[in-house]
Amino acid sequence: MESSKKPSRSRSTTQEAVRDIKKYIRDNRLRTGDLLPSEAFLCEELGCSRSAIREAIRALVTLDIVEVRHGYGTFVSKMSLEPLINGMVFRTVLDNDASVENLFYVVDTREILDLSLGEELIEVFTDDDRELLLNLVDKMREHNDQGNSFMVEDQKFHRALLARTKNPLIRELNDAFWQIQTEAQPMLNLAMPADIDETIKAHSDIVEALSNGDIDDYRSAVLAHYAPFRRMISNMLHAH
């Protein structure tokens, strides 16, 4: 990481510094967990002011591109979809007139993703997957019968369901939209659907369909999974 000692270009805007730090990461093929050079090095290497570098680092932290470990330095982050999730949640609830409709689109997107994965999930499904997923469904049902939230088990279910899919971005997007719906729903003062039992049953039906290799039953179970949320949101839209 030796500096090429480029002459200062007297550039000090945060936007330019953000762009140049990202370019530096790409050009030097840094990966998640790699240490970035010092602030002084970046100032000289990129021809940016110290204040611009500091503001750029703050911006990149917000974007989850880098992370600052105090006492150790600045590292390339895991670059999760957390900024997307936060932005989408805010976007969903921002406009009072369109918020419920926006949540409907979130649910619709989740349903489309799940429906598209049926054939691949059938191909990779194992007996171990069946046991894990059905155990999670049992815990979901138990929590619900006690009047408690089963969000933790629900998220584990959907993560485990897609754990063997080849496309990691699909897994991340699926989890991201799960989080968006889960966070936005209470912000819009929407309780869980009254017929949430149908959603829980649909989880076990999804497992059975995959275990039997039945794509039609899988798709029917996915539709049943989201039906209570669709009905609840549709009722809210009609009420307005």
C-alpha cells in the first residue's frame, strides 16, 4: 500500500472523497475485513483534505462499506443490505397516504421471490431441512398459542428455507424484505392478522410440499402463507 505521492489536487468535498476511497478499495482489491491505510496516507494518496476524508469515512460507515474499530483502524465492512433495509422501511412509512399500499408491495415482493424459488428448493431439500423447519414451526405455534411473538422463529425459518439456494443475493434480499415488513408493520400500527394461524399452518405445508417434491402444493402453500397479510392490508386500504 505504498503511496504514489500524487500531487495534491486541492479537492476537499465529501462526495469526491467517498468516490476516491471506494475506487482505492477496488483498485487495491481489498476485501471484507481488510485494513484501510491511515487517514494521513489517504489524504496524500487521494489529494483530499483531512476533513473530507473524515466525513467520507463517516458516510461510508453509514453505507456499511467500511467500519471503524476504535484503537485498531478502519476496515472494509461486510457490506450488508442494512442501508437498503433502513431506507426501504422509511420509504414505506413516510407517506401516510401511501404507507399501507407500500407495505402491500413489500408483501407482494416477498411472495414473488418465494414463488420463484420452488423448483430449486425442491431440488436441494433434505431430511435434515425438514426436521429443522418443522421444529421451528412447532415453536412458532407454541409461542402464538401463548400469545407471544414468534418473529425470531419465523426469521430463522425463512433463512433456513433458503440456506441451500445457489444465489446469495436472493437469500439477502429475502431476509431484507422480511425485515422491512416486520419493522414497517408496527410502525403503521398494524397488528398481526387475526387469522395468523393460517400463516403458521402454511409454513408446515411449505415443508411438506418440498419434502414431497410437489411444486403445485408448494406454490399453494406460499400463497396461503401471505394471504392473511394481504387480506389485512386490503381491508385497511378499503377502509381509507
